[in-house]
Amino acid sequence: MVAATQITVLYPNESDLDFNMDYYLTTYMPMVAQELTPFNFHGYSVLKLGAAPDGKPSPYAVQATLYFDSPDDFKRALETSYAKITADVPKFSKHSAMWMVGEEVAWDVK
């Protein structure tokens, strides 16, 4: 079962993209997980995005999904950890991410 609230974090696919995936996966995301765990955080997934089906470049290069029990849990996590989490971004990306909060309404994965 997946947590009911999913936070999608999208990093833009800009011409000057210099995304340090190694740092992101080995240092940044474990730190994020440690910061968020007290707030009913259940884990994350990371995707390196490729081209769209029509072959055009994706507007985003990397997607992370964070899993929480509720939007309120995510809100409480940000109130405590937002400054620390965002302060580390320049170590792996020149660009800020877009954040989206979604509540699961269906799940059918085999």
C-alpha cells in the first residue's frame, strides 16, 4: 500500500542542467528522509526522466516522490525542516524544484 499523500518534486530540464545525481541519491535524499521521518513519512522514490513519447525533451529532468499519511503531516514536516532541506539544493542543482501535493484517489498496480 502507498501512503495516502504523495508529494511530487520536479527539477526542471534546463539547458544549463548540471544535476549531481550521485550527491542527490547518496547524501541529500537520505538527509531528507531523516528530517521527515518523525512526520509519518514513509519513504521516497526518484526517477530520472527521459524524453516524452513523441521524442521531445521532457520539461523536467528528475522527479522525486515523497510519501506521507496526510497533507497535514507534510505541512508539519515543512514547518520544521524546510530551511534545512532547501539550503542543501545548490549542492546538486542550479535550479529550484516545483512541489505538488496530491492525495491518492486510486491505486491499481500489479
